[in-house]
Amino acid sequence: MCAKPILEAKVGTWVQACRIEVLADRAILPVRVAGLHLVLVQDGGHIFAAERACPHEGADLALGRCAAGRLFCPRHLAWFTLPGGTVSPGWHFRDLRTYPVRIEGSTIAIRIDGGE
């Protein structure tokens, strides 16, 4: 299980999400950090963080799949690039919000103010 939610944090601060071994056998892990519902995505040796709900219809991206640097929505055929969150061609809705990630020892940290 990941860390307890941190409800208050300053914008631009790095918040611990979970220990790295929690993600070891998973490509996608839902987490709650600073009151935000996010997913950690492991692809090609890199770890990314993004909002958990698809911006199109709110589908749970924790139920999606990840391949070749893309996070696929479980509800429709759209996908989002990692790390930028750009939506696949042909879809006309906003890009997926992404968040910077860094490893602090054996812990995954996410910068809560987001960015691409």
C-alpha cells in the first residue's frame, strides 16, 4: 500500500508517493498524493505520474495499459504520450495532466504542482 495522503502541501514541493518496490511488478499503480488521485506508470525503465481520470469521459486510467511510451484509456481507443500527456491524433479534448517524478532513495516522489 502506498503512503497515506498528504492533504496539505505547498505548491512546488516534492511529496512522497510510495516506496519503489510497490511498483516493481506493476506497470500502473493508483496513488493518492496531496489529495490528488494519480497513477504511477512504469514504462521502459522510467516512472511517470499523471492524473488518474481520463479527461475525455473520466475513465479510470489505473485500469488502462501502458506500452511503448503510451498510456491507453480502458474506455476508448485514445492514448496519451508519456511523459507529456499529449492525446493521440484524432481526439479533441485536453491533454492528460502529468507530474514530475523523482526517486529519493527507495521512495518515489511527485511534485504536486504538475507540469509536463
